[in-house]
Amino acid sequence: MELVATISIMTLVMATVYQGFASMQGGIAGADERLRNLDEARLLMAATSKDVRTAVRLSAGSSPFVLADGNEAIFYANLDSVDAPKKVRIHVDDADRLIEEVWTADAGSVAPDYTYTGEAQVRLVGRYLANTVADPIFAYLDANGDVLATTPLSSADLIAVKAVRINLVVKKESGWSMRSTSLVNRVRLPNLDYNAVAG
């Protein structure tokens, strides 16, 4: 009887220890996944903010944006430019990756009528985007900081854009049940009236 009682107690203790160990292991793995999501979101935010910040008009009274939508933006930018602004497209592909395409102005085209007919340089900015239609990546703000709500923006609203709010939701699929990671940044457009050609 004593032996049976001892074995029963040991079994109960071992089961408790095992459950505690499994719970601790799950917590560590979940924390690692959250850190991976956060690192990916930080990389995405740094790259996207840097490029949006370089948006520039081709002429006075025009907008740097060709298209301003919730999960896609096309704009002109002083992105490593020496002769003319680049044309930049940032969008999400079917695999939930943030993609950047950059076109260099055609040789011989002049301001403000630059043309961009060459092949785009394509760069993978980051992966695991989980933004929804109700929670888009880009929101466009006017001079008062108010959101220009209807996207894609109309021609009049494109001209009114003074800042862009970037909201990145990242979630790498894993075996652990956890929430996505979100980062939000408001990017002013300080170079709107900077003339890339004149320097």
C-alpha cells in the first residue's frame, strides 16, 4: 500500500513538473516569435519611412503622388537621385510581402516632364504583412493633420497631402497562438518643394 501511495504521489508530482516545463517552453517560444515579428516590423518601418520621406514634387503646385491608396503608393522621390527624381511604387504582393519598385528617369527627359519607361529595380522590403482592408498601411494627412479618408485619393486630395501615416501589422504564421505586432509612424514630407535637379 505504501509503495502504491508513493508511486501515485510521484506520478502526480512528475505530471505537475512536466506541465510547468511545457508551459515555460511554450512561453519562451512565443516570446521568440513575438520578437521576430517585432524585428520584421521595425525593418519594414525603417525602410518604408525613409523612402516616403523623400517624396518630391516634379513642379510647383503638383503632387509627389501619382497614386495614394491604402496598401499601395506611387510617388516621385529624391531617392539616391543626382539628375532627376526616381519614381517609386510601394505595395503588398499576393504573398503578403512589402515590395518596392524604383524607376530611373529616362535619359533625355527633362523637368517637369520626366518619363519612366525603363525596367524597375525591384526590392523585397519585408514579409509577413497582415494589414486588412479596414486597417491599411497608408493614411494620408493634410496640413492640419486630418486624414484624407477616401482612397485612392482624388487629384485635389493628392495635392493636399503633407504627411503620411504608416501602419504596419506583421504576423508570421507559426504553431503558437499569438497576436500580430503593429507599428505606427507619422512621416512628414519635408522635401516636397526641393528641386532635385537644381540641388
